[in-house]
Amino acid sequence: MESMFALVDCNNFYVSCERVFNPKLAGRPVIVLSNNDGCAVARSEEAKAIGIKMGTPAFKIRHLINAHRVAVFSSNYALYGDMSQRVMRILSRFTDQIEIYSVDEAFLDLSGLHSGQQPDTLTDYGQQIATTVQKWTGIPVSVGIAPTKTLAKIANRMAKKSASKNRVLKLIDSLDIQKALEKIKIEDVWGIGRQYAARLKRYGISTALSLSHVDEWWIQKIMGINGVRIVKELRGMPCYLLENQPPPRKGVTVSRTFRTELDCFDDLKAAITAYTSRGAEKLRAQGSAANMMLIFAATNRFKSHYDFHTATAHLPVPTNDTLELLHYADQCLRQIYKPGILFKKAGVIFKDLVCESPIQTGLFDTRNRKRPQSPMRSRNLMQSIDTINAEMGKNTIKYAAAGLVPDQKWHTLSRQRSPAYTTNWNHLPMAS
């Protein structure tokens, strides 16, 4: 059976989520800012048209915001996450072979539909997908259809830029594929980063088409086996299969930039406690335990003197127990904290992950794990806390070391966050 993939990508996803519940934003420039209301991380087409670039700090575009009445929002991850789940559930109605690639993208396997069907059937099916998603959620999407995931990415990119309202594009015929590849810059090919793009350009390879014509042995010397796979995919030979189940993460990171610089140990400890707790929760959610954890704290990178401090703890036994991890986090923080240093960012990284069960005990482990009730009690406690926080709201139960004051210096600043329309009954608009 010949393979056929569809990439469904939500258009300007964060902005689209804001517009679903605020129709007055239609046709108006809209941007969404990163944590602490720092940089533009999502832009409407109208915002792009007036010159607002991705990643630009908000203070640098204040003149554009004021001159063009740009609607500005803080990131509302609860809203975006819930809307993403709704979109993905709708997509799963069209095929049971789906790979959720990111919060706003998913690959669909349409091989069964393609087999023995007319080419127009794929376009019609893609249009049906786009229409259904927008009708049921209010989120506009673009659909790219092609025999490989890399070509589907390119088809989707071209569908987004299409002047037509029908943002569905298929690349199946070899002539259509050649024309499309000629228009795609080498840096815009899926899997080609900035460094590889610059290196390939030095050899005169500036488009996806020129990359598709290189010898496989040569690209393997430049980029390794992934380079060969990309070239084959551009030629229509599938090398990347659908991943129905995402692979386990190799590491878990929780970090934040503070809204104000911190020099107090207690403030920094509160932040690290919160990040460690969140990281441990992520480990448990994916059934992993960590062999190693790293704590880091950094000063403001935009100032003349930049410091980056780290400390690592090699855990005697892989664990995802928050209480145990907090013990090592405190030890690491005391190693890197220096009075008088103004820290602007901190975080926790869990590495060398393994499956949480069974776990091999360590020779030098000081914790008594031989008591039958000890691991079970710990596991039950963590599970109870996770369940309560999931049902009653994040941080319903938290560790005292994270601080009891509602608004702390290290908390993320979100002055312009929209209501949690879909996840909080108290945020629903009231009809008067």
C-alpha cells in the first residue's frame, strides 16, 4: 500500500484560541506574549503585516502596538492546552492512525484512503477535516497532503501561504513536487537547522529541490543518516513512520525567567522547590524516574557580566518521589548560591531517565527501601497529590518551601492573560 500523510497545522494557534472567545478580535492585529510578558510568540496575519516579528521583545514594538491598536495577551497555557486536546480528538475521528506532533500539529495516516481512490478524494477529505475542525472549535487549520512526512510539511507550508481560503494542498504528482521544492528555501526544510543550512549553502544547495538531487553518500558525510532520510523523503520515499505513541522523553526540564532579579536564598529556594515539584509530576505522568538532576541559576544575560551556575546530583536510586528530589535540590542550590548575585533565571533538569518500575536498588543508598510499606507509601502519597491537583487545580496541594504568599517575586508575570474559558467555571462569561 502506498503511503500518504496529512499534516494538519492550526493557524496562528495561540491567537486563534483568543479569537474563538473574543469575536471582536477578528480582523484586528493580535499578539500573544511569552512568560513574564516578554516577547511575541504568536502573531495574527494582521500583526505580521505591520512588521511585528516573532520573538521581538514587547518593549521594542510598543510604538506599533499603540499606533495600530494591537490586542496584546499574556500566554494562557490552560486555554491553549484544552483547545489543543479538542482539536486532536476531532482529528482522531478521521483516522485512528494519528501522531500528535506538537500542541498545534498532527500527522494523519491517509494511506488507506489513498489506495484505489481518485486524487481529488484526498483534497476533498482534507477540506472536510479543515471544515470540521473550524466548525466544531473555531480554530482554522491548514492541511498538507503528500507521500512522506517531509513533503507533507512542505505542502502544509505552501497551503498556509496560499491566497485561497481553501488551505488544503496535496503534493503527489512528481511535477507538482518538483515545482514546490524549487520554492522552498533550504532552511525551511523539516529537519534542516540553521547550522546545516549555512553549511549546505556553501556547497551551492539553497533550495529543497537542489537538496533532493544530491548523492546519498555525500549527504551522509555532511549530515549523517538523518540527511539521507531527508533526501529520500524529498524524493517521495517515506523514511519517517507515524509515531502513534510519543517516545519517552530523554530528560525533563522546568525553568523560568523571573520577572525581577533575585538575590535572596529563600526566594530562590521557593522557585527551585516549585520547579522540582513540577518536574517530578511530569516524571510520574510519563512513568519515568531520574538517575540524575541538575540545578542551575543564571544572571541577566543582557547585562555586561553573565554568570551561569550549576550543580548536579547523582541519585543513589532512580526516583520520581518529590520529597526525595527536593532533598537533593536543596543540596545543589546551596552549592551554587552566592550572596549578592542577582539571579534572573533558574531551573531543574532531570536526566538519565528510566522506567519507574522495577528499579534496581543502590549499594550506597542511605534510604531504607527494604521495608515493604516504604516504596508503596511514597507511591501512594505522590499519586494522591497528583490526583487532587489534577481535579481541584494546580498547586491545591504544594510544598511549604515553595512559599505560601500568593504573589511572589519569582512568579511568572501575566498581566494580560485572558480568562480560562474552557477549564474554569468561574471564568465563563455571564449573560446579563
